[in-house]
Amino acid sequence: MAKPFGLAFNFVENRCSMFKKGISHFGTFFLAVLSLLPISVLYLLADAAYLLLYYVFQYRRQVVRENLLNSFPQKSLAQIIEIEKKYYRYLTSLIFEVIKMSSISEKEIRKRFVFKNKDQVNEYLNKGQSVLVCSAHYGNWEWGTLGIGLNFSASHYPIYKPLNNSIFDKWFRQIRCKFGNQLIPMRQTLRALQASKNTPSIFSFGNDQSPSVNELHHWRTFLNQPAYIQLGIEKIARSTNRPIFYFKINVIKRGYYEVDCVPLCLNPAETEEFEITRLHTQFLEEMIIANPPYWLWSHRRWKHKPKQAIVNIKVENKAQVQELF
């Protein structure tokens, strides 16, 4: 009697899987059509989405509030809420800017995402040498990926974590690979480095993600809290001696950005262990402190904590986290 039940279960499971795939295909089609709207119209939708996400659905507001309170214990609750609202306003704009990537033109990206101080990066590439780029989930890092592909002649390999949904992952890879980018899944980084070692290339890393406990990591205090930091870019830089540049994104106004190509470490082989990790973490921390709303505060960045770490995080009134919820 068990076999018929098993067949029935498999039938239902297959139908559910087909339904989910159908929804995913429709979702990517809808996003592609939505991207055809003028960006001015998309920003109107972003304004409406802000009201829904912040006030109605309260999307991850408790996560954002806790992250901000712990990162800026010296700020008042009123100041925290001000940053919080600015963050959600920017987040909704960012969502629709990412959607626009599906149809955005090369001309539009060049106009809206300008690179400064490219000469030093190009000096290495023109000599046939490869470089590493460090960045973060700050500003519109997705447009930044497209911009690198347009502004530098060398092959660009952005390192990324694939999405769990294979259909959406395929769609995002397609729009991210416009203008010559070649996305590399994180687990295939070393293979890609080996395959491209004889040609000048740019490998770019977003080093503010929280690594899994199985990945190479190091902990240090980041924004007043203990944080695990990925060691991938440091390990690669010290073993290959590829110079590291930090591509610092500056938000000029809505939909317009500038990137400073800042030399972070030009002789990695001569550095001490964890020195590169300290440099790029400190660089990002200073960026966030100077202009907090443009970092990804809804990310659970501090979900892992060192077992023996003792960090003094002062939040005078824990009830503040629950206020307005």
C-alpha cells in the first residue's frame, strides 16, 4: 500500500515544483517589462513602495533598528529613526534601479555612473597586470558592476553568491553580465583565477557579506560590534601580489553616482596577516559613518558572533528597538 501513496506524493510534489517555476518565469517576465518604463516613472513607484515597505509591511524594520542602534550608540533615537527613514527611501529607489538594469543602455549607465581616478588602475592593466577590486553593498553596487565592464578594457569577473531560485538567478546573471562582465560563483573563484592568469583581469569582491561558518574568516570590531570578515580577497592578494583598489561609491543625487578608484594596497605580498582585512574593513566603516543611509542595513550582518568576544554595545533603553512596531 505504501507505493501508491509514494506515487501520489511525487505527483503532488512535481505539480508544486512546476507551479513555482511558472510563478518564477512570470516574475522575471514582469520585471523585464517593468524595466522598460522611464526611470522617472520607476522613481514614482519607488516613492509608493517606500510607504508600503516602511509603514505598512514594516519590512525588516526591527533588524534595521537594531543594527543602527548597535552601530551608533551615541545617537539619539530621533537621529536613528531619521537615518532609518532615509535608508528605506534609498532602498526602494535602489530596488527599481536594479530592475531598470534589464533594459538600461550603455549611454545611460555612462551618464549616471561616472568613474574618477581610473588612471592608476589602467596603468597596471595596460602593462598586462591584473588587479583586485574591493567594494561593498553601499550605494548602487549593481550599476557599479555594469560600470566596471564599460570603463575598463580588461576582463571583469565579479564574484557573487548565486540565488537559491535558479530561474531568478539566471535572470540576474543575464542583466549583470551586460557590457562584458563574467560573473563567477564564489566557490569557483580559484578556478577562474587560474584560467585567466595569463591575461589582465579585474576580479571584484563585495567584502561586507557575513560569511558562513565554513568559509575562511576573521573577526574584528566593525561598527561597534564583533563581525566575521571574509578573508577571500586577502588570501588571493597575498598569494598573487595583485594590487587592490577600493571602488568607493559616492551618491551625488537620486540616480547619479561617482566612483573613486582608491589604491588600498599595492604590494599585498609585503603585508602582515589580516592587514588587508583591517584596511578594507576600516575603509568601509569610515564610509558608512560619514553617510549611513546608503549601506544595506536590512542585511543580518551580525548574525554570527565570536564565542569569546566581549564588546561593549550600549543601548540604554532596549524598548527603543520595539518602538513604532
